Amino acid sequence: MDLREKIYQNLRKVPKGKVISYKELGKSVGINASRFVGTCMRTNPDPVKTPCYKVVLSSGKIGNYSSGGSKAKIKKLKNDGIEVINGKINMEKDGYVFS
């Protein structure tokens, strides 16, 4: 399995109502390359199966979303029960970390 598929596979493990940072998702596959994770999200071949809208900046800021922009991303996050205040998510409350 290539690195991209490992990233997508781990993203699919993030439970409903949680988000993960680019950095944490990278760490989950043994890399320190947030930009590469971002590229994987931008080129995600199946956004329905692999919910790339759940990936945010470590600061909790939403970041961009290639399937409709930040407004679409916020709508999807809210549909998952994630509170977005002023374009940010409380990572302590809603962030997911692989253990």
C-alpha cells in the first residue's frame, strides 16, 4: 500500500464528530510532511469515502477545501456536529489523535 492510501485509510478511521490536523494525520503514517497530506486531500479521488473536509490546521483553523471552498467545508463539519466559531474548531474538544 502506498503512502497516499495509508493517509486516506487513516482519515477514514476518524470518527464522526471529530477532526484531525494535517500534521497529526501525517504523524499517523510516520511522516512529518503536512504539505504532502494537504496535496493528498486536494487530490482525493473519493471524497465521499474519504472525508477530507475533516482535515484542518493544527491551530483549529478550517483551511481550504477543494470541493466548494471553506463555506462548504464548514457546512459539512457542522453536519457532523462539530462547532465552528469564527472559522475555527476547538481542537481540544473536537480534535482526534491516533494513540
